[in-house]
Amino acid sequence: MKITVLGAGAWGTALAIAAAGNGGGHEVRLWARNPAQTADMKQRHENLRYLPGSPFPPRLQVLEAGLDELPDLLATDDLGGIATPMAALRDMLTLLRASPVPVVWLCKGFERAAGDGIGLLGHEICAEVAPGLQAGALSGPSFAKEVAAGRPTALVAASDSPELRERLVQAFHGNSLRVYANDDLVGVEVGGAVKNVMAIATGLCDGLDLGLNARAALITRGLAEMARLGLALGAKAETFMGLSGLGDLVLTATGDLSRNRQVGLLLAKGLTLQQAVDSLGHVAEGVYSAHTVAERARALGIELPITEAVVDLLDGRLQPAEAVAALMGRDPVAERH
């Protein structure tokens, strides 16, 4: 199989390595927007900037091309993968809107709202700018460093198209990477977006040393918020008990490789949001998705107290201890999902 991954951050690089090696053995090309990064990867056979210590397998090649050349270069591929941040997904889908090749996005989150609009999930963006494109998402609990190292990982291939789901399984399933097919694209995307917001909250909880009881409560109620929003958007309830729901939430909320968790930890230490984000050196999608998650929930008449507390924290309306107090001070209610 011939695969091109567009976007050479840590995650795009890790999946390119997995598809080209680790039992995959496909012919894979990795493209970076930055020519200097492209040249460096081509020389070193490694992404020293975003994924140091993970050498490229022989079947992974670095693609040197301008942005406008990509549609023609992908035309003979079996699969295209978009591994840019969510902020660039609209432009990439627009560029590839006439592609005869199926496309999967590897990023998670909501697009940041523009003007008076609302932030959209990947499938909603695709419906706007590339309605004829056969497309889907690859998601699930996964840190790039572990995938590149060949550590056991399970992902979810989500699409309305059975053919694309099968192609994604063939592309990425290997010795250490197990890929499950799922037709609930909405649920998979909601899980991938909301878990980042909950990871900030859990990082805050751990940074304030509130204890394991508090962490368990946050994760559990965070899952309930995720499912509540997903069901309102048309997702299936069972999706949130799977890899892209509970699985990704647990990993991102508790794993120290999680950038979103790190944001919460740093805010608990007294850093400003800008200082926390700058110190990471990578995008933390939860910082941008939190506002959209809250806005979409409000528009649907859904209550997401943890999300609202994270938004107030990020916007400076609450200090870390105040955000916790706001949650703990809520009136008692019956447990519900």
C-alpha cells in the first residue's frame, strides 16, 4: 500500500513510522510544511524536532514538495493522512477536496470558531469544504513516542465508508498496533476532542495534590460529559465505553506524556496559560477545544460543569483553587449520564 502522511509533528511521524515498519511494511511518504524541517529529516532519517530517538524505517521517505503540488502527488496513493493540528484541517481538506484517494485525519479536537460561527469537528468541516471526499478519522489512546517505539497500542478507524474503514485497518494494523473499525465517526471525534479538556482538569487536580479520589471522580464525571455532548450530536452511547472514549480519556488524563495534562499541572503551579503553552513546545488541543466544547453544549442546552470550569480557568476568571471550589460547591444531584 502507498500512503502519504501530511504533517510531520510527533503524531504524524509516529504513524508514518508504524505504517512503514513495525510489521506494516507499506511504502510511506512523510511531508512537512517547513522546508528546513524537510531537509533535516531527509538528511538525518529522523524527526529530531518532534520525535527524537525514532529513526525512520527504510520504507519511509521524506517528501519534498510545495503545498500546491500535493493533490497531484497523492493522486496515485492508496491513502492520504492529514496529521496537521486541527487549525489547519480545513485548508488541507479544501486542497484535497477533488482527490480520488481516500483521506483520513489524524488530529483530534474542534476547529476554533471564527466570528459568530461555531467550532466544528473534522467530519463537519469535511462536509462543508469537501463533501465528495471519502474520508474518516483515526483516533484512540496513543502517545506518539510509544507508537514509534513499537509498544502495544490499539486505535480506532472511524468512517461512514466500510471500504475506508477496511483500508485504514490494512494501512496501520501491524505487529504492535491493533486497529478496530467503527462506523460511529461522530462519537469517535467527540471522544477525541473532549478528553483533551478533561485532561487539563485532571492535571489541575493532580497539580493541586487533591488525591486519587478526586482524580477518579473527575475522570468518571468527565466521561459523562463526553457522552452527554456526543449523544446530543448523534453519536452512539457504546462508543464512549470504547478506545476512543474511555480509553483515550484515561490515557490523556493520567499519562505524563499528555500535553493537555501538563497544561493543568503547570497552571496548578501558578504559571499563566501563555507560560504553560510556551513551555510545551507542541500544540495542546484542549486549550483551543475547551471553548468550542462549552459553546456547542450551551447551544444544545447541555450542562458540562467540568468543561465550564476549565474555560473559566483558561480565561483567567478563576484561579486553580477557585475552579475546584466551583465544582465541589455545586448542589447535590442524582448521578446520571
